[in-house]
Amino acid sequence: MNFKKIAFAVFAPTVLAACSGGTEGNAPDVAEAKDAIIGPSTLGGRNEVVLLHIVLNNGGTRACTGSYFAPRVVLTAAHCLTNIGGRQLFVYHGDNFPADQGQLQPGPDGALAPPPPGSPSFFAQADSWEIHPSYVPDLHYVDMGIVYLDRKLPFDPLPLWRNPVPANKTVTITGWGSNSAPTPTTGAGSRVQRTGTTVTLGSPTAADFHPDDPNNGVLDPAIRPNLLKTNGAPPNANGCFGDSGGPILFQEYGQTYIGAVGYFTGLSCLDYNLWTRLNPFLPFLDNAYKKGGQETLIPSFECVTPNPNGTLTALFGYNNRNGVSVTLPYGTRNQLARDTFNARPTRFAPGQHRLSFPVDFTSGQTVTWRLQPDNSPTTTLNVTASSRRCGAAEADQTECALACRTSTRVGCANEPGFETCVQFCQENNAFFAENLPACVEENRAINVCQAALAPSPASNWECFDFFGAVPFVGCAAEFDALFQCFEQNP
């Protein structure tokens, strides 16, 4: 049987969803890509005002602007972060994007990545991002989002202005958007930073509503006080498409502050800009500041399960409440003596991770993991044979964990890692349950065989870029049975 063909049939739904192709190009979204600096302006601007270069799942790209306001944290507009998928969000802080774009190179999975943190680069990659929990796209409110970076940028952040920005104040606007509008709702010439000045006009009125490019939030009298309008008529500068998420900047007490977040411009980028004020949303922004690396990272023990070789396997996870990844190298702050395969992470991704890595032990041994992150309590977890066992509710997770415990030890060059392997296995199980229920048991038999198969000899396994080791030879009979089930249940 052609086992590779079988693998493609089983694995393709997930792989294709994660790695969609397409040629790069602008993908302007009239409903989402609202505000660049046109009118009187100069090239360049402050380092802290960065370009968001977003690679979409369809292969197109989106440009927005953001403000670096805390270590590893960028403030932008919520609509910049909607419908982007994947992890292909980059922040650029150089002065020649076309020349520097080559710093983004594809990895084994085809996804782009900048040079690793610590290497010279004008790019950072997003560890995660979030939009304001009250954001309503139809209203463009609260049009505020946060991008958490995989590294600090090589300059200090700008502080936030925590009071209302008054009317009749001369301010600076700067962004990476278009310098012309070929139509009332499209722009051209983005990814070049420009800076100009304008004057604040106070909050908008219902007369600032545009039915041709709806900005419905200005029709709500409860929303308007939390917005700010600036004068885009000559001789003032005005924003355009791609400047969304950019700041109003002004000086007080010898310090430059971020005063508002841009989200909307008039038709053809003329007449005025609308901005989201910061002061009504300081709790969201202060929480984002904390999630730049000052939140907690707590390890967790999940459960113990017997494995086919007669030993026990302890499954561990963690909860990183930051928006950024946290790095803790092996040593006194990340100790686990029985982790002989170095399966535990040294880079802890944001969020809750239930099945991060396995550790084998025998009934007379104790597994001790001690973790001491910054801004978190030191936690010591002790696991023995009498610790909580994985139950029936966790059967699917346990099945995948034991299968991945083996395959991740084969030594494939592009091994995706235990946690990714478990996720892929569970997605594969769900695919069979929904689309091929008659072959569920045959699929499960492959997982069981894989769990019992030793990582060596390597001849039992084949390595693939996207999903690591697959036991086509070692579990040939089980794959043959699955193939026969395919034929009987077309």
C-alpha cells in the first residue's frame, strides 16, 4: 500500500488550513483598513511609531500603524487585527521597508519569520494579539487593539496621556499609510512613514457620519464623547488608509505622549480624522502593559497515565497569563531532573497549555519540577505513582499524549514538538469522528500502535516537515487496515 498517500489523505485537512498559499499583494478591506498621512507632511517619524505588516491567510497583506507604549507591547486599532488568522503579524521599525523585507524568511512550515530575538533585525514578530473586549466592528468602537511582541524593540516606549485631549490643540500625526486616495475608499503608497501636524476639534458630531463608508459609532451620543476629531483641511495633515492604529502625539512637561488611536478618515482621506481617546479605556491599556512580561507564569500537573512499556508518564502544562512568551533556560530556575529527553519548554508561549510535555518514571520514583519565573511565585510540583490518574474524560488527550510521547523522541529534524503533535492528533481524531466514523477504530489503532513502538530503530519511522515522525513501517498493518476502511467507506 502507498502509506504516504494515506498519510496525505488523513493529514491534509489540517496542513492545508495552516499553510494556505497565494501571491503576496495588498488586500485592502474598505470596512477595516481606515486611516495614512497625506497633505503637508515629511518623510519619517519617531521610531516608536511602527508599521504592522500582516500576512493574511489568502496570501495578501495588510498594513496598519501602531505605537510602542510598553516593553514588547504595541497599541493599534482593533480593526487591524480582525480576520487575519495564523501568526503572520510583524512589527517593522526601520526606514526602508522594501529593502528590509528580505529579513523575513520562510521556515520549514513555509511561514515567514524574522531573525531570532537578539539578532540584528528591523522586525519583531507577534507572540499574540488581542482586541478590546467591547469592540463592535459595525460601530468601529472600541477600535483599540494590542500586539505583544517576541522581543523588546531597541528604543524606549512612549508613555500614554491619561487625561482627555483638549480641543484646539496642535498635535503631530504620524503613520505608515497611503499618501493618496485613488477612490474615496482606497489608498496607494503605503509602508512609508510620514509625519505632519493638525489641530484637535473636540468630539465628533452625528454630522460626521458617512453613509458611503459607514462610521456608525458617531451616530451614538454615548460613544461620541470617547472619540476625538482632528482637522484635516489645508494646511493641516490628514490620515489615510494604513494609518489606522497610529497615534496623536504631543508634548507636555518636556515629554512626548501618545494621546489617541486613529481609526477613521473622511472620504478620499480628506477633511478630518477620527480617533479613539485613551482615558476612558485605561484599565484595558494598563492590563496590556502588565501582560508585556509582568504577569504570572504558573506550571501545572495534569495527570499520570501508564504507558505501554510498563512505566508511568506524568503530563505537565502551564498557564502564562502574559501576552508575550517567557523564556526560562534549563538550570536553577527551571529544574526537572527526570526530564531526560529535555521535553519541558524553555520558551513558554502565552495562554493556558494543558499538555505541554511528558516525563516518564517508575512507581517508586518522584518527579519534581521547580519553576521560578520573574513576577511569579516559585512553584514546586511533586508527582508520584499515587498522584491523580488520567480519567475517562481525558481518554482522547491521553491517547494522543502517549502516541506523541514516542514520536517526538525519534529525532526528526523538523519535529513540531509534543504540544503541537498532541493538538494535531486530536484534530485528526475529530476529523475521523465527524467525517469517517466507520474508520474511527482503525485510526485509534494507529495511535495505540505508535504509543507502543520504540523510537528506534529509525527504520520504523518516516520524518515529515509538518508533522514529524510517522510510523509507516512500524505500524504497517494498522495503516493497511485504515486504507482498507477507506476503500470500504468511500
